[in-house]
Amino acid sequence: MAYQTVQQEYLQIPFVTRAYTTACVLTTAAVQLELITPFQLYFNPDLILRNYQVWRLITNFLFFGPVGFNFLFNMIFLYRYCRMLEEGSFRGRTADFVFMFLFGGLLMTIFGTFVSLVFLGQAFTIMLVYVWSRRNPNVRMNFFGLLNFQAPFLPWVLMGFSLLLGNSIIVDLLGIAVGHVYFFLEDVFPNQPGGGRWLKTPFFL
């Protein structure tokens, strides 16, 4: 009975959120069980271009480090904001949501080449948080019961938290930058005088 309840809950998660979070958890589990190593997953343009290890373009978005506080923190935020986007502003627009994933992933891959980042999953999570926060500007947030602020400040609060944990803020800045590019092209520019929609979901999606 408990298994059926868990299965029902799992199947109620929107498709894209379910697929991405499951892939992240399974990838981390495979590393923990030593079936694969992070060296087979990380982003390396040389190995992708010269050795045709194309899977690295995807796997570097799926590994968030060993199981621990950082992994759980990222998974909670990834699941929460990915699901809220998919059930909110992307409800009934799965193709557009997948296109945002592809657009964000492509931009991050290009930027990641210049800033020597080997795993981009955390930056991708920040991008999702940024887009959600800009589309829900009036939502009041509370961070660990310490800080109260409006939703648009959330990515910056998370960046400050990263800094406190001793992590590099380059990852957070990359996520914010890519999130802003998407938000500007999709939500701001089309409503400007003389503006238009530059981001159009390809027909094959």
C-alpha cells in the first residue's frame, strides 16, 4: 500500500521535473555505488570534440557532488522551483519548458567553456530559481526563519549563502546571468516598443 502511495505521488510530479530530478538522483547514486566516477561525467570540451564523448554535454548537469548537505540543498531547490515553474507559468506548455532547458543548457555550456566549470547543475538550478522569482515578484520569502524578502531577491540570497559555505559564486552568477537572458528575451523584450519574440520553440518539440 505504501509503495502504491509513493508511486502515485511520484507519477503526479510533472513530466520534465520528474525526468530531470530522477536523472540527477540516479546519477549521484551510481557515483556513490562506484558504478561510475565523476571523471566520466564532467564537462570537458577537448574530450567532447576529440574523443566524441558527447554524453558529457548532459551528464555535467546531472551530478551535484557526493551525497551530503550540498547535494540535498540543491535537490530540494531544483525539485521545488522546477515543479513550480512547470505547474505555474509553463502549465500546458511542456514544449516551451523543454526549450527553456535547451536554451539555458546551451548558453551555460558556452559560458562554462570560458570560466572552466566542470559541473553546471547548480548553475542550472539557480537559473530556474531566477526565472521563477522574476515571474512571481510579489511572493514573500523566508530563508531559514532569519530573512524576509520579496521573491526577486532569492537568487542573490542563495548566492550569499553559497559564499558563507565557502563555495565559488561563479556558479551562482552564471545561473543568474543565463536566467536573466532568458527572462529578458521571453518576458521583457517582447513587450518593449519595437520589441519582438526572439525565442520561438522549435516545431519538432
